[in-house]
Amino acid sequence: MLVEMTATRPPKSQYSAIEAAEELGVSVERLRELIRSHVVEREEDLNNVPVTTFQPSDLLILRLLAGNGASQSSRD
């Protein structure tokens, strides 16, 4: 019996904005739009975060919020 092994990358614990956008299949600007419209209450809140990192659970929620947008290419 032959067992085929495929290489998979280990799950990450944190993603940068660029990595998160790539994982979601959206542009970084679209990722920021999702955050602005669904996560932060005021624009100042977004500007007060010096470096944003995302956890896998964040990506799951953002994927749900993106709806059909998650299937768009990162060329948006």
C-alpha cells in the first residue's frame, strides 16, 4: 500500500495585513474596507493601531464578512 504525502505549510498564528489579504483573496484596500465597515466604530480607531496583525480566527470572520468578495483576485 502506497501512501502519498503532500507538503503543507504549518498554520500560522499571526498574519500581516498583506498576508491576510492574500489568504482572503482580496486586495489590501478591500481588507481595510471590510475592517472599516464591520470592525472599527470610528476612522480614528483604525488610525490608532500602529501595526495590525490578524489571527486565523480573524481571517475566518473576515472571510464570512467578505462574502463573494473573498473569491475576487488580489488585483482589485
